[in-house]
Amino acid sequence: MTRLLRKVVEGIGQSEANGVHTGIDVIGDLAIVKFSHGSIQVRERVGEKILREMGNVKGVFEQEGGIEGEYRLRKLRHLAGERRTTTLHKENGCRFLVDIAKVYYSPRLSTERLTIAMMVRDGERVLNMFAGVGPFSITIVCRRRASVTSCESNKEAYRLHLENNMMNKVAGRITTINADAAALPDRLEGKFDRILMPHPSRADRYLGAARRLVADGGVIHYYRHISAEDFDQAKSAILHELREVQGLRSIEVRKVREVGPRWLEVVADLQLSRN
């Protein structure tokens, strides 16, 4: 449990404190906390204490259950402070409008987004198949002279992506598409040097589309949630999943983060040959 979370749960009773999960997601000036148990009254007390301890937070919400569905949305319940779900989040020198109830956004991926941006070389043609409100794509073009195509099927996330392009002054360098990623091979011309697939629960359904779009020698960043005891087990599992992919020149598997007990998010960086 983090020092901040320990301070937040001080004085509410050991049983209730144990019901608070071990982290708080802060997106802009809104905080999201998860509980495994505890009364509504205790949860609202925790929300009020988060407001007092974190001066930058204006509203606190409880996440009920996991992140679900095609759009990876959270089911939220208001606990304290302002009830609005829209906020302005700052990350890696960029700014993002986010509606925490209508789009997917995880501040815990900020390091991974910067890692990918630093891998991109000037002049690359990049495709982001699951762009959300644009944090991967915008971070890339803010640091590299690359051409980025962003695809997002959630209409609200797509709308916010367009606003974020303008707010970060990169609208002329990102082509933003509202579509299902499966349709991209028939909609896009040419091949891409780098393809991002940051949808860990569904990326496997779209790997065939990505392979049709990747250039010879290009890289696909393939994200997955893997049930495993440790990284070595997760690495073995994703390598087994990818064992029949044709044209692999190289593959590197990296741990992105822990997403739950015995669940890891990993990414396989695949370099492929089209021959």
C-alpha cells in the first residue's frame, strides 16, 4: 500500500482499510479508487479523505468491478467532491481531455507511452489501431517527425482525440479515423513501419489485420493481459500464443505492468518480414 493510501485509510478501522485496493488512479483532477468490501459510508469517508489529502483532486469516484466491454469502460459511482466526469490530464508534456465514464484512459501507462514514442524514428509511418483519446499517438508526434494514423471505434473517444490533436497543435500530423480496426486493411493505402495494438483483451482478434498492414521489416507492438505467476511464465504464454505467426524476424517481450493478482500486462514487440 502506498504512503498516500495508508494516510487516506488511517482511522477508518482495520477491516475497512483492508477493503481498499492498493492504488488510486488520478486522471486530471479526478480520482478513482477500488474497494473489495466495505460499507457505503466507509467508502464515502475514504472519498472525502482523498479530497482532503490530495489538494489537486476535485472529485472522487469508486470503480465498481473491472474495465469491461469493447470500449474498456469503468462503471463508476460518485463518492465525494464534484460529480463531473470530464477532466484535463497532463502527461509527458502533453494534455488530454478525458471523460472517465465514456472513454478508456489509464495514467499507469504513461511510462509505456513514452517508451514507445522514444522507439519511433523520424520519418516513420505509424498506425495506432486502438487510439482512445490519443495518448500514444500524440506523445509520438510531439517527440518525433513521424506520420501517425489513429483509429478509434468509440465515437466519444474519437471526438476527444480530435480535440486533443488541436489542443496539442499536432492536428496536421495525425490522421484520425472513427472505425473498427478490422476494417483498416480495406480503408488504408500503403504499409506502416510501426503498428500499435494497445488493446490487451482483444488484440488477438486483430493481429491478422495488423500483419496485412505492416511494412517489410516493420514492428507490431502487441499488448496482452496474461494470467501468470511471474513474468517468465507470462513470457512463455505469449510466445506460445504467437508461435504460428509467419514471417517473424525477431520478437522481444516486455513487462508493462501488473493489472491484478497473478495478471500481467505484457507487450510483444514483433519485427516481421513480408517475404
